[in-house]
Amino acid sequence: MADHDTFTHTNADIDVHSMGEVHEHPTWKQYKWVAIILTLITVIEVWVYYTPFSQSALFVPALLLMSAVKFAIVVLFYMHLKYDHRLFKALFTGPLIIAISTLLALLLVFGKFAGR
Amino acid sequence: MSTAVASHAHPPTSTGLDHRKIAIWAFIGSECMLFASLISTYLIYKGRSVVGPFPHDACNPPLCATPLKPILNIPVTSVSTFVLLMSSLAMVLALAAVENRGKPGYEGILGSSKFWLMATAVLGTTFLGFQAYEFTSFVHEGLTIRTNLFGSSFFTLTGFHGAHVTAGVLWLLTLFAIDVKRGLQPKDALLVDISALYWHFVDVVWIAIFTLVYLIK
């Protein structure tokens, strides 16, 4: 398994620098664990949907938190943003922050937070 | 790094980074804003439909001609969500197979980029099949894009996402065809990397949609 555990860019044909990869990619084991964690979080999300907890005030924040964790895991590990050049991080997080801010502002303007 | 390969693949850039990878990240950034606008629209219209069917609530006369159950099918969508998550795993394995071609331990299935690319495309197509089933059943239950605000915003949001998945599947099949024709080599890793970034983005958008549209009542 040792060979499978490390996905490195030792192959000279790969132009690692122009791909913007600052560090090595995750290993096969890490990819496997990422998939397991994503699946488990999804199972928990669906499970709580069917429990009395779905009537709780904490239900929506809990779902949003779990969703954000899944989002971050995919972006950091599968999209390799954790290992990529900072320009790529800026190109993604900048628009993402604008998008989320706009979304929240629109919900506020249209009274979606009223009465909570 | 192989300077010869780099200079052959693309002209030198001021950042030292490949323009194609900068372009895909800029594109993904712009897509974040597109989907944020679609999700905003859905959330703003949520709960403002005058007539049913409704996503999480039953609809009874006089709002509906006949009593209707909540229309969203959470178990089916949960399975399709799992399928899309697994397609992301297959995609990273496809990229790893191309990057590590020729290395010891990558002669088997783990090193078969053809297998992983096709697996990703098949899983993506399966997700689209679930979406087609969902859309068809909604129409049969009386929900179309013109029925109410929920229908309009729901079909627009998930339809746009489905169109992105379709484009991703076509992209993957193109890479698969290249792989079959001449074999993707480590020097082609960037081509696979760019398509993988797009595919994972489609996945993260669905992560948000699944929670905001399907699970939050």
C-alpha cells in the first residue's frame, strides 16, 4: 500500500509550478477518509431531518454548519486549494465572500430574518 | 519542474502560473456569484407560493384542487447526493492516475485513468438520471416551472445545476476519448486538473443546494 499511499509529483513531465501546487496532494488514504467523512455528514444531515430535532431552533444552524464543513472539505482536499498557490485561493475566496455577503444582504432586505 | 515541458506547453506568464488554471479558478469564482443569485432567489421566494404543491408542507383544498403531499423526495435526493459525492472521489483518483502514470503501484485499477474518468462520467449521468426522475415526478404531481414561485425558482436553480453537470459529463467523456486515443500522460495532468476543479465545483454547489433547498424546512 505504500506506493498507493502517496500521490506525489515526482514525475518530471508534470509542470507542478505552473499548476500552482505549493505542496503535495493528499494521499489515497486521505482521499478515502475525506469520502467517508463526507458520506457520514450527509447521513447525519438526512437523519436529523427525520428526528424531532428538526423542530428545534438549532436545526437550521446545525445543517448550515454541516453543509459548510462538507463544502470546505471538498474545496480544500478534492479541489486541492489547501495545497495550491495563494492566487487561486484569492480567486475563489474573494468571489465566494462577495456571493455569500450578497445572499445575506438580499435575505435581510426581503425580511427573511424577521421574527427569528 | 520540467522547464522544457513548461515552455512547450504554454508561453511564460508573468505569474509563473498557467493561464488555463487561473482562468478556471476565475470562472469558478464567477460561478459562485451566479449560483448565489439563484439560491438567493429561491430563498426569497420560499414560502411565498400562493398555490401548491409545496416543498415541505402538504397542500389541501382550497389551495389545491386535491390534497397533495409535500413534494420533495428526500430519500431519493439523498441517494443522488451520495452518488455525486462519490463521483468527486472518482475524479480525484482519475487525476492521481494521470499524475502518477508509470510509477510503481499504478499498473492496476488505481492507475487506470480511463476507469476513473468513465466512473466519474457514469456517476454524473446517474445523478442526472435521478434529477430527470425527480423533475418528471414533480410534473406528474402538478408542479411545473409555471405553477407557483416555488416551481419557478426550484426548476431554475436545479435546472442550471443539472446543465452544469451535463457539461461536466461531456467534458469527462472528451477526456476519456483522448485517453483512449492516445493515453493521457503526466504532462496532460493540467487538462485533467482543470476538468476536476470544474467537477468538484459542481459538487460543492450541490452540497449547498441539498441543504438549503431540500433539508431546511
